[in-house]
Amino acid sequence: MSSFRAQKMAKKKQEILRSAAAVLIEKGYQGTTMEEIAAKLLMTKGSMYYYFKNKDDLLHQCHLMIMELCLEGIETVFNSDCTPIEKLRNAIKEHILLATSEKSMFMALAKPNHNFSDEQLKEVLELRKIYSQYFDRIINEGIEKQVFENVDVKMARLIILGALNWIQEWYDQDGPQSAEEISDAYARYLLKMIIKEK
Amino acid sequence: MSSFRAQKMAKKKQEILRSAAAVLIEKGYQGTTMEEIAAKLLMTKGSMYYYFKNKDDLLHQCHLMIMELCLEGIETVFNSDCTPIEKLRNAIKEHILLATSEKSMFMALAKPNHNFSDEQLKEVLELRKIYSQYFDRIINEGIEKQVFENVDVKMARLIILGALNWIQEWYDQDGPQSAEEISDAYARYLLKMIIKEK
Amino acid sequence: MSSFRAQKMAKKKQEILRSAAAVLIEKGYQGTTMEEIAAKLLMTKGSMYYYFKNKDDLLHQCHLMIMELCLEGIETVFNSDCTPIEKLRNAIKEHILLATSEKSMFMALAKPNHNFSDEQLKEVLELRKIYSQYFDRIINEGIEKQVFENVDVKMARLIILGALNWIQEWYDQDGPQSAEEISDAYARYLLKMIIKEK
Amino acid sequence: MSSFRAQKMAKKKQEILRSAAAVLIEKGYQGTTMEEIAAKLLMTKGSMYYYFKNKDDLLHQCHLMIMELCLEGIETVFNSDCTPIEKLRNAIKEHILLATSEKSMFMALAKPNHNFSDEQLKEVLELRKIYSQYFDRIINEGIEKQVFENVDVKMARLIILGALNWIQEWYDQDGPQSAEEISDAYARYLLKMIIKEK
DNA sequence: GATGAATGAGCGTTCATTCAT
DNA sequence: TATGAATGAACGCTCATTCAT
């Protein structure tokens, strides 16, 4: 079947995406060259165009892959039968672990590239929105169950995600704090922000 | 006096820096071209080299100018005789106002560029550190006076600054929330995170 | 084998070097543009960077190629079993033929460029020194065999090479004198300068 | 009278030319910037355009000034009542002294620039021809008086001038040989080349 | 499928030149 | 006269993209 070929191609694509994501996160879109991505995979830059239409396409699919990973994580958290407090704590921890893991990609690519077509942009933003909404839903759950303060959900979520996304700017794998410690502290403080005081 | 000329040149430099900061924030270092900076001022890119040695110099001074503005703001806040709670609230508000003002520059330039010389990098990071330390000192004051929880100061500060710096990623001058409203909400929630409950 | 590709690349490099040498000799280092070199070969300047790291690299290799050609010629002359007189005559003629041949490059590049790295400069000067020394050795041989006057070898050599290198400044392929005639005259007069009179 | 103004201007021109010649000889036409020339005279580059139409004009007048100096020297030598041998010796020495003097300009500017207008080129070449002809005339005198061999005058002159002009390529004010020693050696050897043997 | 080679558009930078003051 | 300021053309170089093989 051709599905064999297709599978092989998909695998290669994944490989490229992973490599590309790493470089892209480190150097930014403009600072990353096709050659650099290719070199890391022992390919030539010409070959990349067999798998991706162009650099923007590559970046776009990078975003999609990363967002998919994130969504997977948060869905699991959301669908668990924990309390809202537990869910928010887990969502925060999951986010941080993803953002600091060696695969370390993530929302790192803060601004979906300016070169993106409307189509591409819409797609990424949609996923991002879905991701955000999971947080909103968790927060809403907490408010309804009266364990969270009656906060402005959007504001609270923006503060939380902002705090989380900033981690990549300063996180150092060899720094004094482990990802585990960081995620503990972040979860604790951010929860305190919205948990209802007895 | 020649100081007249010098003054005029300084003014032009400021003008260029402001224009550069705007582009820089929107497009990032690599995405910013000398031509675009110049075009916004109805100049030609060649002219920029009369005022700045090169792109890195221009961008470096951009960082310095922005950080200076920030430092001015926080110093005033810190040296006022408010309570730690008031100080933190004001620091947060000031930061947001700067980040959303039309002059809109700021720490936007998350990662001082890779091309920077060690000298330049050190200079910017130093200023950034000073800025951060003001927050640390405010938080410490609050802990000492027992109005803040006994938090990990560094973590708390990172959460706060992360939340604040993310605003630029989504803030829209014509959006539903005014900068005023945003800064109110942010201050309230972030303060709740560290204020000691009675 | 990959040696096929390598060979093809080497050939192209040679081609480019020859073109570059021609322009270089005519216009000097600063006057030579990558575009002009490329245009002569119906290439675009961007392509040159596939073969050479940068302009300095290209020009440096130009020097090396030219010097190699010169050294080949003089080595053959020196290692022949002619008398010193014959050797000097042949060395002069060989030099002129090279300098006036259509491949016309040569020591034309009087001053190895200022932009050259120390490494590059050293390399070129070393080759140049070797070339000069062949002349010195021929002259010394003549002195020892008492067919040449007891001249200051360095001075004599400088006079000879100076006279030879000047030819490119005025030689015109379509001028009244053929390269052959010129080299005859030069050899005769320059020899008379140092040959011992009976 | 306006001749006062004119005189002052002429003086300034001379000053600029001298400074320009020094830089031009050291760095070549393309390597020399108007700014550099101006800076040496504590002027701004814009001011140079009051005295010279453009860079080519400046270079052109440089050539003229230099050639004038050379012509002065050789005329004096030629019109003296020395023997042809003495005259040639003196011409050679004079040439070398000029070429190595601290004012060190001279035919250094080997190739009248490519940008020169036909008019400018013609003018320089004309002066250069006159200079050459003085050598020819001296040589001819020597032949007629039977103190020189019956050489091809043009060839002999080209050899001599070539040898002389090469000196600038290697002469080092702080080198082992003084200009005096060099000119002695050059005169001796070059004369031997054409003097009739008894 | 993969690559060597070429292309062309664009960028940072330099610099001769101009011109109002 | 002299200069501060601006301009624009040109150059070296990079890099995404293409395409024949």
C-alpha cells in the first residue's frame, strides 16, 4: 500500500519538526536557517523542500505539533476527576514540564510568525484558543464550586499563562532550581491567587 | 554654542530610538530592518548611520533607553513612603502603563540579542537586574512587615514579571479592556497571591 | 565516486580564479567587485559564495594560484643544467611570458591586500619570497662561477624584478612590440647589467 | 584684488593635495575616502568640494602636482652640463629620492584612475610622456656621444623606470638600506647596463 | 527521494556627493 | 567658506527557494 510510504514520510516529517522546533525556539524564526535545521539531521537544505513547502510551512507545522502536545496534556488533566484546585495545579505543572523538558518546544514560539498566511494564522490561533479555554473552564469550575474567588476569568488566565510562558525566557537546565521545584512554587503561588480564603 | 547642535542630534537620536523600539517590539531583532526603522521617520536607511554606528549599536541603545524609562518609574515608586502593598500595586500598574503606552517599548525585547557584544549584553542585563531587584526589595519589605506571606522572593517576582511581560503579546489598544482596567485587575490578583491572609 | 564532483568543483574554482585574476589585475583589489567577476562567467555573484567563503578568500586563492604558476616556471628553469647566464635569461623570459600571456595574471597583485588576515598575508609573502630566492640563487651561482659581477644580490634582484613587473603597466597585446621581442630585449639588457666583462 | 583670495585658495588646494597624495599613495584610490583626507586636515569632507569638483578631480590634480615635481627635478638634471653618464645617474637618484622622500608621492599612482575623463587621462599621460622623454633624450645623448651602447632607447628606459617605480613597493623607511644607498646601487647597476665597455 | 548547484531578492554598511544654513 | 545632515547608489554577503540529475 502507499500507506507505507505515507507513514515513512510522516515519520521523517516528525523528525524534522522536532529538530526544527529545537532550533527555532533557541534562535527564533529569523535567526534560524534552513541549512541549520537540515544540518542537524544530516540532510541538505534542498531536501527539506520535499517534506515542507517552505520555511513558513515548516514553522507552521511546528506550531501545530507543539500545540497538539500541549492540548493532549491539558485534555488529560481536564478530563480527570480531580477537584478544580487539583486540575489547575496539574495544568500548571504540566505546562511547565513541557516548557522545560528537553524536547522543550512549546508556546515558545510566542508570536505566530508575521509571514503566516491568514489560513495558517487562524489555525494556530484556534488551537491556542482551545488551550486557553481549558484553563478558563477549569477556573470556571472552581468558581462555580466556590473554591475559587469570583475572579475575572480571562484576566486570571492571562496572568497564569503569562507567568508560565515567561519561564522559558530564564529557565536554565543547569540552574539552581529544578523544573520540579519551579512548577511546585508556581502552582502554589498562582493557586493562592485565586483560591477562596476560608 | 555647539550644545545646540548636540541637543538637536540627541533629539533626533531619541526619535530614531523610539521608532526603532516600535519596530523592534513588533518584529523582533532579526525581523527589524534598518530600512523599516528609517522609513517610519521618512528617512533613508543610510542616514541612520550618521547617528548610530550600526544596527547593533542602535538596538543596544534602544534597550538602554527602554530600561532607563522603566527604572525611573520603579525608583519613584520604591522611594515613595507607601506601604509595601501600595508599592507593589503601583509598581505593577506603572509597568503595565509603560508596556501599553503608545511609546510602547519595554522589556518587550525579552532576550537581548545574540549579536550583542559581551559588553553590551552585560550592560543591558545589569539594568534588567536592577529593575528586578526593586521588585525583590518591595516584596522583602512586605515580608518583613508581615503583610506578605513568607514567599520565595525570586519565584514570586518571576511570576509577577512574567505575567506583566506577557501583556504585550496580546494587548490591543482598541481591545475591550483599557490599560487602566487591566492594570487594576493584575494588581489586585497578583497582590492577593502574596498578601498575608488575616 | 565523490571525486568526480570534487573534480568538477575544483575546475569551476579554477575558472572563477582565472576570471577574478583578470579583473583583479585590471582594477586592483578595491576596484574589483564580486559582481564583475561573476558577470564575466555568466554567473551571479551569489553563486561565488558557493565556492569561496568571501571576497578575501577568493582573492587570496588568486594570489596562491598565480604564485604557484610562477614557481613552477622558475623551478624548471633553475633545475635545468644551463649556465647561470642561460638560467637568468630564461627566468626573465619566462616571467615576461607569464606576465603578458592572455592568462595574464601574475605578481600583478603587487601588494597583497590590506584586508588579508595575517595568516593569508604570510602565506602569500612566503611564496613570493621563495620566488625571489630563486633569482638570488641564480645570481649567486653566476657570481661564484665568476661569470657575473660581484653585485649586491638583493639590489640586482630588486632591479630585475622591478623592471619585469612594470611591464604589465604598459604592455599592450596589440602594441608594436611582441612579448617575444620584449623578453629578448629585457633579457639582453638586464644580463649586461651583471655579466662580468672580459 | 581678487588675486589675494585666489592665492589663499591655491594655497589651501596645495595643502589638501599634499595630504591627499600621502593617503592615496598609501591606500590606493579606492581605499582612500574623502573623509580620511579631510580628517587629516581637520576639515570636514563636505568642505573639500569647495576646492575640488569631486574625488576624481582631486586625484587628477594630485597626479598633476606630483608630475610637476618630477618634471622640475628631471629638467634641472637634463639642463645641467654634465655628461650623459652623470645626467642619467642624477636622474635615477633624483627619482629615487622623490619616491622615497617623506613627501613620498610620485608616480606611485601607477595607473591614472579608470574613472578619469579622457581629458584628464590625456593630460596626465602627456606629462608622464614628457617625463619619459627626458630619459630618452639623456639616453640618446649618451648613444650619440658613444658612451652608451647602441640600445633600444625605449626598452632601456622602460627597464630603468620599471626598476625605479618598483622601489615604492618594498621601500621601508626603517629598513636596512637608506634611500641614499639604494639610489647609489641602482644608479651603478643600471648604468652598467647601458654604458659602453671600453 | 535526495542533492549539488545556482539564483535572486534583500539586508547591513560604506561613501561620494549635495545642499541649506 | 565651511559644515552638519541627508541621500542614494553600490557592494559584500546571506539565505530561502528552485531544479536538473
